[in-house]
Amino acid sequence: MENKKPSKHLSVINKELAINGDLVFKGSIQIHGSVIGNVSEVGNTNSLVTVYEGAEVRGKIDCSTVVVIGKVFGDIHAEILKIEKGSLIVGNCIYKSVQIHSGAKIKGGLFLKNQNFIDNFKFSSISGEDQYFKKNRKIQLNAELTNFSN
């Protein structure tokens, strides 16, 4: 994966600003306030969106690089996704590269971009005792991230 730097165009949604509508941008956008609507970059312009602590987005985010420190209520589509401590995402995350820090909360699925969604698991044991994991039996997997280090 290429590691391009986002363009130098910077837009800021400050804490006192609430936007009701879709945002389309190029470059970088810092969200400190609230957005009710979708947030997306123009084309594939290697843009960056950062949702800061105390900020909230209620809509889909579609951008090359997404950093979440605040709250997102909607799906996120990104090449690079960074989910920081204290953040909350309620929605599916579709990415090529993800970094999740301890203390982040995600209520939704994590999916590798350009892969089919997987809802059935096949298990087999070394001893052949797979009676508990029948073919096409749906299993809910719950996990909690307890430690993250570089």
C-alpha cells in the first residue's frame, strides 16, 4: 500500500458548529462539532478526516484515511482506519488497514475491504469432534480488545 500524504487543504468544523447535510471535501477535514449527514472525499484524493473527542458524526464516512477519537454513528469506509482510545463507533468498519487502541468501542462489524462478508464459520478439531460446530451454524463471536502496543 502506498503511503501518500494528504493534501494541504484543511477544513475545520469547530465545536460551536453543527452541520445538517452531507459534506464533500478534498484534503483534510477536522471535525470538532457535529455533522448529521455523510462525510466523503472528492474522488480518490487521498484525503483525511479526523473526528475529535467531543465531536459526533451521524452518517457514513467514506475517505482514504479516517481517524476516530469521538463518536461515529454510521458505517466507515477507509483505506486506513485509526480508532483511538475513548472513541465510539456504531456501524460497520470496512478498511484495508486498521489500528484499534485499547478503550475504543465498536458496535458493528470489522471487514477487510474488497472481501465478502463472512457470516458462517466452519470448524474442525484435531480429534474430529466437531459435533458442536455443524456446517452453516451461525456463531456470534464476542471479543474485547484489552491491550494494544506498537
